[in-house]
Amino acid sequence: MRPQVKFWYLNHNGKRAQRTVLVDSLEFLVAPGFGYQPGWFLSGWDCDKKARRSFALSRVEESGEPDLELMKWRGFKLMNFGLVTEDEIAQLAKKEHDDAGTK
């Protein structure tokens, strides 16, 4: 079962919109196109646009409480790649939650 997450996203034209996505991958794209720099992208079915889309994590904005499903998914994928440990994920989630409270 793919997680469904909601987040605010700032696209390559500077337009901000809330998106609802059924996540299927977290991937590093070397040549993403549309003026984006290489980096980590969340990909999946965009429920609003009714198409598969990829979203630069650097352009995902949180509003209010962080989306715990998104953090769990991101942490799970990074752990599978061996990039972080479960303890590091817990620390990152706490930091993101604390940072969201100071915005």
C-alpha cells in the first residue's frame, strides 16, 4: 500500500500549491529537467493533476504540523539505501517538527 501525503509545493515557475500524492518512490535524479538541479525527488501519482509526477524535496514546504507519513516514508527509503539509521531518522523527525514550530 502506497502512502498518501499532502504538502505545499513551490514549482519551477514559483507557483505554490497544495498537492496530494500517492508516493511510489524517493529517488535521486541527476538530470530532472524543467530547470531543476540534481537532487532528491518524491515521485508518485498526483491525485490533483491525475498524472504521475516528481517533486523536488527541496521545494516541498510544510504548513503547520509536519506530515508524519511523508517523514516516515522518507526515513524508510533512506534507511533502505543505507544512508541513515533508525535513530538518525528519529532525530531528523524531531528536528523537522521543532523547526516547523519556529516558522
